[in-house]
Amino acid sequence: MQHLVETQQFDRASLKRLFELATSLEDKRDESFKGKILASLFFASSTRTRLSFESAMMRLGGNVITVESGESSSQSKGETLEDSIKVVSQYADIIVMRHGEVGSATRAAAVSKVPVINAGDGNMGQHPTQALLDLYTIQRELKREDDIHVAVVGNLKYYRSPRSLAYLLSKYNGMRVTFISSPELRMEDDVKNHLKENNIPFIETEDMTEGIRDADVVYQTRIAKEWIKNDEEYEKQRGRYIITRDVADHMKEGAIIIHPLPRVGEIEEAVDASPHAVYFKQVGYGLIVRMALLKTMLTGKEI
Ligand code: CP
């Protein structure tokens, strides 16, 4: 039995396999998982990840049971995560879990009788399925796997998705990364050390105009109010890096803007009509990547 906890589990061949399967599932539905049950345990809030996994399971003929929040589950009575997982893994064939604590997916996997998929653990943990759909979007939109310059903008410290993506980018050749943030929200050393060890050149800058000038991918992030507890600090950071239509219009031809969403003002709505904007298309790619992941993990194949 295999769990998905972090993106370090993938290699180039397994990513290619997964993405080819995802593409083959576009606009498809089947009954392959009739009688199978997915438990979506979202002890922390979500719209896209929970609903896209549930939609993916239903499109494959399966059923879904859900915990929508910590408050609506017995976690609010003090039940440990381990006990919750020991119980739910007797009700379902696969568990998709989001939890507010870094390391929670590893703890769940250690006691589960069925595969566990990490749908986000804490603010500085990982969000592997988001990174998979981010990478799928990049490769599909740019029509190549190598020689890509990715500029990650904004909240690099308290944002698990770019952390997970960095571990995937390092599988490819000719990649470059530009981290654009204020000094307070810089990327953590573990990710930067991983890039160094894998000979992926990166720079850190506060200058968004300069940083995105040559980028093939602009990965915008949200300044997360739920993770920056100090109101003064949040107000200071919010609004510092906004992608306006003018910023988008000065991007390189063929470059794309992606964002895990939700956005809260860091990409102006006027950008939505720009040819560079692919963040809503990215949502649709997320559905087929998650269908492909369920197809792989529920049939016991290696990811
Ligand atoms: N991108 C993402 O994880 O969105 P949700 O928080 O809505 O699941």
C-alpha cells in the first residue's frame, strides 16, 4: 500500500505516466470505482481540493464520505488524529486529508489501513496534489518539460504549494527559479538547499518587475491571513505584489500566470482576459490530475 505525503516521492518517469493518464481522462467518466468509497477529511478549510477530489471520485463511479471541518468532526471533542484515521480507514478505500499541522499526513499514513493522500498539511508542510496540477499546467501550456524559468511571487514562507512544486521542478533539465518576496516572506532554507543540491539555479529578489521580465511562468501566491497571525504584519505584506493588467501586458510572449487560488486581490480581475492568465484553466487540469491519481493509487499501482 502506498500513500502520497510529499512530492519527493515522484521521479520524472512517474510524473510522465501520471500526466499521460490525466490527459487521457479529459472529459471522461467511467464506472471503474463503482462500490469504492473515498473519505475526504478536511480538518482545515478548502473549496478546490476537497470538491475536485470528490468530483474526481464520482466521475469514476465511486462514492464519497466527507468531514468538512475540524469543528464538525470528533476532533472538536479531543479525539486524536491517529484515532480518527484508525476509524475512518475502516469505512473507506482511500483517504484524502487536509490538516492544520505540519507532519499530520505522515502521522495519518502511519496508522491507516488504506492509502492516504496529503491534501495539505500545515502552512509550511506540503500540498503535493496542488504541485502536481501546477506542474501539469506548466508542461501542458508551455508544451515542454525542460528549460523553463519559473518566478514564484509573494508569500514563499507560509505557503505549502510552491514548496511542493520546487521538489518537482528539480527533476527536469535547464530549469531556473526566481523567488520574489519581501525579506520577511522568503523561501525557507530546506527548499533552497534542495535546489542547490540538484543544480537548479535560483535567485531571490524583492523586485517583481525585474524578476518576471524573463519568466516563462509567473506563480502568484496569496498572502495568507490565516497563517500571518499578526494583523499589522498582514497589512504590511498584503498589496505589496499585485499582478495588474499592465504587469501582465509586459510579460514575455507565451508566458503564463498560474495561482493555486483562492486569490484575494493579488491578481486583478482585469488580468483574467489576458492571454497569459491560465489560473482558471489550471482548476480544470486539477480535476483530471486527481482522477489520474485515484486511478493509480486505488488500483495499487506505484505513483
Ligand atoms: N488551491 C487550494 O488548495 O485551494 P483550496 O484551499 O480551496 O482547496
